[in-house]
Amino acid sequence: MLEDILRTDSPYVFPGKNGKQRTYIQRQVNRIKEKAGLPKDFRPLHGLRHVYASLLASSGKVDMYILQRLLTHKTPQMTQRYAHLRNEALKRASGLVPKLIEKDLTGSKNIISLEDRR
């Protein structure tokens, strides 16, 4: 559907007058929802926000405080509601346990480096 939108020289998908940034896109979003057969109460921009937060949270490279700031949430609890962890991130996290146990048994510091988090 986005490919069907008339493109201009503007860097915006939904440019405003003279290609400037648009501050209200509800009409365009509603048209897309209607063409896609999505329910009237579907909130695509809200969904994109969830995907954005989940991808960053699951990357292991962005902590919750940074994510909270990026999403402009006032509380960490609200950020946690957005940042659903993907299965790959959960598997990666559970894979750290053997490394932690080994470090404990060998007397190494029990600190995981950024390399270990990947």
C-alpha cells in the first residue's frame, strides 16, 4: 500500500504542504487501515511504537533507562509494558547461566562483559 502513495522529493512518507513535515497524519493512516481491512480501533502508530521498543529491548544493546527516555515515558513501568522481549533475547539470556557458573567456579569476577551479552 505504501508503494502506491505518490512520491515526491520530500523525505517524508506523508509530506505536508510543499513537502514539509506533516504534524497530523490521521487521515492518511485511516485510509491505509481501510484499504488493509484493519479494524477501526486498530492503532498502527501505537503498534509501530511497540515494535520499536521491543526491537531495541531485545537487542541487548539498549538499557531500559535509555529506552524509557527514547519513548519519553515518565515511569519505567510504562516502558516495560511496551518492551516485550523477543524469544531470541530470552534464549540469549538463558544461555548466559553456564558462563556465570563457570566464572564463579574458577574464581573469576562474576561480571558479564558486553561481548558475553551477544
